[in-house]
Amino acid sequence: MLDGFHEECGVVAIYGHPEAANLAYLALYALQHRGQESAGIAASDGAHLECFRGMGHVADIFTPRVIASLPGRFAIGHTRYSTAGDTVLLNAQPFAVNCNKGQIAVAHNGNITNAVELRAKLEREGSIFQATSDTEVILHLMARSRERTLAAALREALLELEGAFSLVLLTENRMIVARDPQGFRPLAMGQMELSGGRVCYAFASETCAFDLIGATYMGEVEPGEMISIGPEGFTRERYAPEAPRAQCVFEHVYFSRPDSIVFGRAVQESRELLGRLLAREHPVEADVVVPVPDSGVTAAIGYAAESHIPYRQALIRNHYVGRTFIEPSQAIRDFGVKLKLNPVRHLLEGRRVVLVDDSIVRGTTSRKIVRMVRSAGAREVHLRISCPPTVSPCFYGVDTPTKRELIGANNTVEEIRRFVEADTLGYLSLGGLREAVADHDCNYCYACYTGDYPTDLVNLEELMAKRGERH
Ligand code: AMP
């Protein structure tokens, strides 16, 4: 069973730096929010490719000894998110193989929507798969290609794929990066000047990785574009015909860090505007604006600025909550949320509170938080959500549950309000969301808010059914 639905990931690539693996490690550290299940780095010294993958957080996997075992001037890295059932090292990326095209390591972010069909076809034709990740499908397609150059084989493979991918690939002496023709997932390009006028190239899902390694942001890898860097230099080519763009709006709503530039736009700018527009669309008389940390912080700042209601951090997050926590044998009510968040009673007692978060998915966390704020003494709780109701699952790489579990798919806003026990509930409109990301040319995908998928999902029923099985 492919696990592509859970490919919320971060990718990085470094070309031409004496400490490439170390820079990849730092970049992954900055991209840790994009996935905490496993991480890996493949590096090459020009003759040999080495790959190391591990389960858990970047800082725990890459000890100085591991980094030292990854020498060379070229490196790619990946950090992966997954739900519990898929926690296997075999699915960690990069994927490295020795095939008829030489040593290749590849990693990607996104979900290939026809991976199931491609894999079945490849297996019928004799390919043997080691894991259940979509990435392996790309490698088999490349290995099978009759094209002589690596770039041509990759081009041929990519043209068979449907859906979302931002991909980084490394051989002994060449790096190729590419984005799917519609540009669902981000991939930024950066550069560093080294001594002697040499240039090091860097690629990463988000520019916050460049800030940490000291690279300058040079723009986006364009949708449908492939960049190849090898001994002969740097070449950019459009490998696929132009297609309507479908940049994931959820990157700006929730997923990316506010200090990143994503799809050429500062996430901070979008997120603050989300909050300002939310305040215009759903004003309320209140005493304090309180974010749900960390996801609601920037939108709450925007809401407060627009409404002139004071902003207060009245929910404190414990940043050290790990995945493995020994629960006390006596069940404590709402233990999970209490572990993560604690209210500041002093700021909430007797107040009318505007609580701002980015989204309601199932509604269960939101209800616990509303209850927590109320039990800390809030007189009124007005929940404001900085995007429209989430009504449809994502098939392009964001982990949203099935329609059955999405509270927004099956209930009116009033019903959701009652479920989460808020005094009022306001969602930002689709128009507001478009305005916040400055989408004047229909460049974004809003499928999770509209159910209109920007690709032909011929196997939609199957994709839906598979989703149902996994959650
Ligand atoms: P709930 O009300 O139980 O649906 O939980 C909503 C919370 O989940 C919000 O605080 C969101 O920030 C967070 N959230 C939304 N989408 C995702 C996602 N794809 N992955 C992880 N957390 C998410």
C-alpha cells in the first residue's frame, strides 16, 4: 500500500559546498516543522554517494559522527511527516539506489496521485519495490527509460506522473531539482558566494532554511521546470508544457513558517492579512484577542491590529511535548491538550475573548481549547478561523482526514459552533483567502475548501477509499 497521502515533507539540496551535508543538516533543522517522523541526507564527494536515514527528529539523527560519514560537496536532504501506521525506516527518504543509470538518490515533497497505477504497471513489468513510498516509483520509471542522459530519463519519468512533487535528485556528480507542472508544493532557490568567486547553489522547501545557512534567496524553481547542475554548469529547462498553476494555499494558511517566502510571497504578509480580513468580515465586541499557539499567532496579530482589540498570549504552549509520553494510569480529562497548552487565568478571567486559529479539522481540539479558555474564567469565547471551512481531503500532500471526519464537510457553521461550544464562530471567506495571498491570477489550489480538484483524479473513488482505510 502506498503511503503517499502523508507526504507532508521538507526537502533541501546543496551543490558545491565543502560542508554540503552539514548545510543540508542545518537546512533540515529549519524545516523540521514540515515533518518529524524521519529524516535523511545523501551526500557525494564526486565519486561515491552515501546516504543516511533515521527515524525521529533531525537533531537526534544527525550526530557529528553521522555527518562526518557523509563527505563531499553535494548533498540532498529530506524530513518526513507521517501518521502512526507508516512509521517505518524503509519509507524514509532520500531513496538511494544503484541502477543502470549509476548511483542515484532522490527525495520529494508532495503526493503523486497516480502512483498506485504506476506501481502496479511497473510491478507487472517486473520491477521489484522495497518500500511503499511514491519516490521509489520515480526511480523505477527512470531506470526503465531508454534515454541516455540522466536529465532525459528523469524528464521522461516526470511526464508520467500526476499530482504534486517538488523533487531533489543527486548522483555522484550531478544534482537535478524539479517541480510538478502545476507547482503544488514550494521549492525555492538560493545561492552562496564562496571564497575564490565560486558559487554554491541551495534549494529548499522554504526560505527559512536559507536564512540559517546564509544563502541568498534567488527565486522559485518554476512549476514544470527542471534545473540540472553538473560539471558543465547550471541549466534550467521547462520539461513540461505550461499548465494552470495550483500552488497550495494551505502553505500560507498553516504549513509554512511565517519567516519564509513561499511561492515568491512572504508568509507573514499573507497570514497577517488573513487576520485583518477576518476582523473585517467577522467583527465582534471583545476585550482581548488570543491566538491558539503557534498556528493562530500571526493571524491573531492581524485581527487585533485591525479591530483595535488588545492582543494577549493567554494560552502558553509547552514546546517540549514529544511523541512518546507516558500517560498517567489515571485518565485525566483532555490530558493531551493540557499537556500542550495552558491558559493564563489572569488574562482571561471575566473577559470577552476572541480566540483565533488557522483551521478546524475534526473540531475536537478546537472544542477542548474553547472549554479550556472558558474554564479559565472567560466570559465569552468568540472563535475566529483564518480560512474557510475545510470540506474536502487533500490528495496533493497535506494530511487532511476523510470527508467523513471533516466537521466542515458535514455540518453548517452554526452546527460547528455548537459542537465547539463557542459563543460565536466566524470563518474567513474564500474571497478573503484569495485576497490575503494576493491571488489575482488564479494561481492557487483551494481544493480543501471547495472540493474542486485542479487535476483529473481519475481514481478519485479509490483515493477516497484508501484515505478511509488509513484513518
Ligand atoms: P481540530 O479542531 O481537532 O480539528 O484541530 C484543529 C487544529 O489542528 C488547529 O489548531 C490546526 O492548526 C491544526 N491543523 C490543521 N491542519 C493540520 C494538519 N494538516 N496537520 C497538523 N495540524 C493541523
